[in-house]
Amino acid sequence: METYNLTAHELNEKLVKKEITCTEITTDILARIEEVEGTLNSFISIEKERALSTAREVDRLIARGEKVCDLTGIPVAIKDNICTEGVKTTCASRMLENYIPGYDATVIKKLKSCNYIMVGKANMDEFAMGSSNESSYFGLVKNPWDVARVPGGSSGGPAASVAAGEAICALGTDTGGSIRQPASLCGVVGFKPTYGMVSRYGAVAFASSLDQIGPITKDVEDCASMLNVICGYDKKDSTSINMDAPDYKSFLIQDIKGLKIGVPEELMVEGIAPEVKEKVLYVIKLAEDMGAKVEKISIPGLEHALSVYCIISSSEASSNLARFDGVRYGYRNTEAQTLREMYRKTRTEGFGDEVKRRIIIGTYCLSAGYYGAYYEKARKVRTLIINDLKRAFNKFDVLLSPTSPTTAFRIGEKIEDPLTMYLSDICVLPANIAGLPAVSIPAGLSGEGLPIGVQIIGNTLREDNVLKVAYSLEKAIGFDKKPGL
């Protein structure tokens, strides 16, 4: 049985009925990793013995009649910027190549409480900075639908692992679309919750006001199951929302009759691939046929989203990454003769080109004489964008757009052109800027057989509308294709 092609809820049903064991599921996944990992490079580290040991323990718990939760015994890939006690967390950087955390991130503790199986730490763009997963110190990740193409980024490893059956589910982080964009390019579901609904404690920071942890899964139901586990208040995270998380599975209702869906003109961007636009229009028609009211809308502030994101994220990255100085932890140049030389050589050798580029931009934007002209102005425009989106949600329940303007592009095609690379995230940035919940679901395949995703954005804390629309459209679309790898 190719269990790696099943969803978490399908495997859960088999575990409950004792038609399969957790050890069998984990062994099948590990065999799949061994089969395709040499081609994809989805993982930085694979925890084979740990996974099998945990699986055997889970089987013993099930045999004793203990409760089987939705994620009990389910193999999960963890993006390598989420801290795991006793397991290397590298952020795909030379700077943290040998860093082993002494604690678990809050989301990991929550997954452990459900007796999940961690199969490994997934590859990513270095410090989550990138849209193609080509900036990893441990080598690029390849798209399982076409290994000549990128999987998207920065959560390219988690998305590729789920698409290829190397994991049933995965955890990623989303700073400017880093869950949704690779989910779109790899033909899986990627969800970014409302900012503050998932604790960021233990996630290595890129841009603290934008970062959010979220799930990458094979379908929307698995996505809701993961949200049920990882969402909720955490006193260790000062940005955590102090409220009880709802039962996200209760929102999986196949009915969107009467819902109002807005289609922002600014997200149907110039240069969008014709086949992507065609799929978005197809999904809009499906929504209308199901009784939803769909209208075009203009949200003028979205035209400035990319500029705002680049300034704020780079500025926050400059501040957050200042801690990596070779003194406290991480890589250190040992040949330097002075403290200043040690700082310079450590950061020169420890960081890759993309990380250095963003540190330089951010440091410039925060420097004396330029702070007001760049960072402060970007914060003000961010507020204008948030207000524009609030006005849109006074009329609409959700917004619908492409997730990515194109399908997966070829490896090396954009790596030398940072601006073109940044434009890959143009449709997904607004949700991070405003802290809104958003999901990408597969809408179908292009003529070349590459996945195309559609994005659904909801108002703050309105994951219910996002999940309801995503679940209904997923059922209507009926996407069930698998990569041929």
C-alpha cells in the first residue's frame, strides 16, 4: 500500500480501525524519502531512527487503547527554522549549520502532545529569504512535478516533501507568502493563519511583524486538523492573541451560497500568465455556480504592497540577524585577529548573498537620515493598506486571487534578478502586511502539467470564511493529480 499518497485523515481512519500501524506508515514514508530524496533534496536532516522509535511507541499507546488524535502517528516535515530540541535547526545557513536547540518551539510541543512523527527538518531558503528555495546553503530543492523547476520558497522543502509523499503534512513559515506560494507551485494546500493565532516562540525570526507559522497539507481537511493543534494563546509570545482557538474542522462546510467574494484588480497583475488567469476565472465561475456573489474590486493601496514589504521585512531582518555575530552561537571565523575583524569575517562567510542583500537594504532604511524617508514612511503606507483591506471586508466575506502570477519557473531563471524574484510574491504579500488569514488551494494544471494555485484571503480572525470557501471550492475543483516522480 502506498500510504504516502493518502491524507492524514484517511490514515487516521485506518489507525483507528487498526487496519494499519504507525510503524507501517512511517516505514513507507521513510522508504519514499529514500526513493526520491536524492533527486529533490527536500530535507536538510532526516530523523529515521527517531521517527521509527516514536512510531513504535505510538503503536504501543494505541494497543493500550489510548486516544488517537487527528495527527497521532502522522509523519510531518518541519521547516528547518522551527526549533526542535536535540535536533539541528540550521535555517539552511552556514551560520547555524551545527546549531542544536535546547528547547522545542511551542508548535512542536503541541504536535508532540498529539504523538506526531517528525520525519525530518525540511530544506528552505536561507533564513526564509527567497521565493525559489535556491538560496539554501545545503543546496536547492527541486519541484517534484518537474525537477528542472523550483518548488517556490521559502518553504520549498516542506511543500515539495508533501507533494512528493515524503511527508503527509508539514509545518512552514510565511513572511511574505512563503507557505502559500510554494504550495501553489507544488500543487498542495498552504495556510497562513491570522497573525498571532499561532505562537512564533521557537521560530527563528526573519521579520517579526510579518512571520507566521502554518500548515502545508494534501487537502483542506488536513489543514484544519493541523490548525486545531497549533493554534492558540502562548504567554511566551508577546504577539500571541489571548483567545481560545475555535474548532477549525467545524468550518469545513460545503456551502458558499450567498457569500460575497471580491476579486481585487490589483492582484490580477499585469504580466500574469494566461493559463493562471484562465484557472482563476474558472474557479470564479465555479463559485458563482455554487451561489456565491463574485465582484471585481479595486484596493488601491495594494499597488504599494511590494515596496512596503521589501522595506519593512529587510529592516526587521537587519535587526533580527544582528545577533549572529560569532560571539554567542553559530558560525565563527577563528582566524580573525581583532573583534571587529571577527564580526566582519563571520558574517561575510556565514551568510549567503540573499541574506546579505536584505541586511544591507534594511540597515540602510534604518540608518540616520533615511529612517523617516523609508522605514517610517513604509509603516504609514502599511497602515493605509490595512485600512483599504478593512473597507473591502466591510462588503466582502473573502477576497480571491491567483496565488502566484506564474507556474513554477526554471531553476536559475530568476536568481540573478532579485526584483523579478520578489515579484513572484506580489499576490501573497498583502495578507502578511495586514496579518490576515489566507490559503492557497490547487486549481488545476497548466498545459505543461504544472500546478496552479488560487488564493482565498479572509478578514482578521475569519478563518471560518476562508476554510468554508476553500473546502467548497476544493470539492468542486476535484484536483487529485500527483507528480509523476
